[in-house]
Amino acid sequence: MKKYKIGYTTGVFDLFHIGHLNILKKAKEQCEFLIVGVTTDELCKKRKNKVPIVCEKERIEIVRAIKYVDKVVEQVDMDKLAMIKRYGVDVVFVGSDWKGTSSWKQYEKEFAKEDCEVIYLDYTDGISSTILRKRLNRE
């Protein structure tokens, strides 16, 4: 397996769970330095029309404490290309559920011009922040 120098991934990381940990671990196994963008509350509300249960300051601290993470940055917009250029990223990790979508096919083309690859990581079945929210609403 090729070892990349600087990897980048993003997420809301609300209600941190084993799926989040698995993604971060798999990403770190493939790069020397892993940068994680944590989506701000404002961007989450704008994109998903949801307000995270755990506030961004606390989500950032949780992600920062994970041993697989080397640097945490706030994700304030969807300009992934700017982040790649800013940090010299040579690989972006994203969930396999995005593979083949028109938006990620376009990202692949844009990133390739910057010598940056996209790796799709399998997500953990049966767990998500949405599933956890539904479980909480049943109680």
C-alpha cells in the first residue's frame, strides 16, 4: 500500500462513534500526517439543515484528542481544493458512499491537477449520527 505524505478528510463528527473512529484510523494508516476538517455548526446547518447536538468547539476537541489525528481545522465552506492547496495535501479520504457521484468525479479531476488522489473508505455499517439521533428520540 502506498503511503501518502499528507492526508485530509472532513466530517461533522457529531455524537462521535465507532464509525468515525474507523474512518480516522483507516485514513491515518495510509498517510504520514492526517489533517481533519471538522464542519462548523453554521456550515452543517446550511448544508444539512441540522444543528449538531455537540457544539463545534467540543467536536473539535474530541477529534483533536484522537491519536490518529495530527491536525484539526475548521471546515467553514465546501472549497476542498483550497484546503488541498493550503496544506499541500496529496490524498483526500472520503466515504465510499460518495464514489461515482458527479460531485466527487469532478473533485477527482480537480485534485489530480494538484497531484492529489482520492481514496474512498468503507464506512461502518449500522452506525451513524443519524441512527444515534433516532435512538435518542425513542427514549
